Amino acid sequence: MNEIHVAYRIFEPIQLEVEFDVTGVTVLLGGNGEGKSTILRALAGLLDAEGTPFSGLPPQRRPIAYLPQEHLLFPHLRAWENVAFAFEDRARRRERALALLARFDIEGLAERFPHQLSGGERQRVAIARAFARSPQLVLFDEPTSALDNSAREAFITSALPALRDAGIPTLAATHDPALVEVADRTVLLRDRRIAIA
């Protein structure tokens, strides 16, 4: 199981200093305003912060897949095109994208546009696109908050094990106790400090 050591000092929008390891599926737990999303955004290079890993790299050069609650799919691209967009090598893009969609049991949705997909389906397309980038770290911001029970269960039983099996360290900021139950590690934020790592 791969591990990434995180040590960051964040300056804006709140001051925060954190240090912990991301091993397998790691859950970042804490109340509202504790800085969970801020930590993810700093790791993704979207905030003024310094530390390891990836410090000094612009967001587009970081080997990270950041999946905010909105999933950020391109609305004018079909599901397979959203996944294929992540491939740097243009050879066999469609074939490779369809294989990733099949990995998450959504190959039948390949020709649909994001507005034609449910929240859970959009999330699985976003995860397939994340896999296409071969990231060293995957970041989820509240991955189950907008999902119905069926999609939530699919995320827990399909997506998280796929990331774990691929050896990709995954950090999920959440309030969901079900994610804590399946996590390899839990990091607890309290009073904007790491209480348990």
C-alpha cells in the first residue's frame, strides 16, 4: 500500500498547519469550518500554502486528482470524452476511456452528456477521469454528501476498493461515518489542529 506524507502550512483563507500520512483510503474528519476542504485545496495547489508533497508545482503539474463535490465535468463533452480528455497520449483515447468507464460499470453511459447523468454517475465518470491521469494522490471533498443511498453504496463498495487495489493513496474529507468504517486510516481535525492521525 502506497503512502504519502503531508506536511503543509496554509496561509489563506485560514491559517492552518498540518502533518499526517495518507495511506490507502484515509478519511479526513472534522466539523464545519475546521479546514478539511482547505487542506484538499492546498494539496491541489489552489491556495497559498507551502509544504510537502508537491510544493512549488502549479496545480496543472501536480500528480493529483482533485474531485470536489461538483465533479467538474465538461458539460459539452460526452462521458467518454470527459475521461479521454485526461490522456496525454492521444492514441486509442476512446478505447482506453471506454475501458475505464467499464471498470466503474458505466460503459453504457459513454455517449451521454453530464446533464443526462445522475449525481452518482457523474461522480463515477469523474473518478474514471482521475484514473486516466495516473495520479499519485486522489482527493475527494465530501464524496458521499450529494449521493442517494444506492450511489453512496456503489462509491463505498466499488470506487474506494478500486483506488485501494490500484495502490493510489486517497484522502477523503467527509462527515460520513460509513467512510470512516471502511478507511485504512482516519485523521481527525479539532480546533483546526490534527487531533488524531
